[in-house]
Amino acid sequence: MNELTIQYNTLSAEEFITLWETVWGQGPTLEQTRLAMEHTLFRVSIFDGDTIVAMARMNGDMGLCYYIKDVVVRPEYQGKGIGRMLINELLKFINDHGVKGTEIFVELCAMTDKIPFYQKFGFDSNEAQRLKMMYLVK
């Protein structure tokens, strides 16, 4: 592992898909991903030299709520504090851009085995159920 560098709002669609596929298998299409990158509020990526090793992105309205999406660390880089770096960068963005003196709702969806990681930052679950569907665009 070389020296890690952090980049803001540079994550490309190609880099996103590459990382996605290291953890979740077949990624979304390039067209979908380009649109997603263009409309993401904040993106953070971490590189080891020229190799992208981690990413996270955030959507939100800059006032009341933020939603953390696609936190991915290459499997061979997991357990080295890189996920913590990503979440800290996202929370710093909220702190730097949020209305001072107010509370802002920050939400994410996590697999069961990742919940203890997020709880270290203060995330907690509630009784709400996550509803989802994959809608086919015709």
C-alpha cells in the first residue's frame, strides 16, 4: 500500500463501476452511472497511487437531509481504516455546508454485517422498514 490520497468530486463513472464490481458483481450501465455522478451532491474517492481503492457518495437537499450511498472499499483494502476515512469526509462535508446550530437527518442503508461499523459513528436503526423495488424504464 502506497500513500493514500483523497479526491473530491472527481469520481468518474468508469471508476465507480470498477469499484462496484469488486464488491457487488455486475455494475450498472455506463449511461446510468454517468447520470448518477453528474447529479450526486458530493463524491469522495481514495486512491493508492493511480489505483482507486474506495469511494462513497452522498445525495441530499443541503438543508434537512443527506443520504449516504455506495460506500465501497476494495476487499483487499478493508480493515485498514479507509471506510472510516470515507465516512469522516462525508460528515465533514455536512458539517461544513449545513446550517449551524441545527440537526440534520443523515441516513444510509447497510448490510447487517456492516451495521456495527456505522454504529461507531452514531448511526442507529429504527423501526422503519426499508422498501425497495427495481423499476424497469420502458
